[in-house]
Amino acid sequence: MNIQIDAKGKQCPLPVIEAKNAISGMTEAGIVEVTVDNEIAVQNVSKMAANAGGDVASEQISEGKYRVAIRLAGDGTAGER
């Protein structure tokens, strides 16, 4: 299960809330990918995901566009690489 969230233009805590809701709704292993437009959102989403047991990776795609990928097992814990 892979979920993509476009949170560009949304101020925190909205990207965090959307990612948290997606994580809590996962019933099988997969990746939640959140696209945001500022580094603060990257940090906040990454911190929440790490606290939820996710394996987190982030990258800057272009000027003002970042991707946070959260790999999870189906039970909301970190998935295997």
C-alpha cells in the first residue's frame, strides 16, 4: 500500500496531521510519501514518523519542494528495507 499526500501550501501542523492519519489507517506494509514546500514541515513530518516507528527518508526535489518518504509495516511500525 502506497499513499501520496500533497501538502504543499499547507502550514504545520496540517502536513503532520495528514501524514499521521494516513499512517494510522495503514493495514499493510507500504510507504506514505508526503510532498511539502518548506524545511520546517519536513522536520515536523519526519519527527512524527520516526516517533510512530517509521523508517524516514527525505530529500529536496527542487526549489521549495521536498519529499518525505515513510516506510511502514502494516501495523504502523517500521518496515524492512
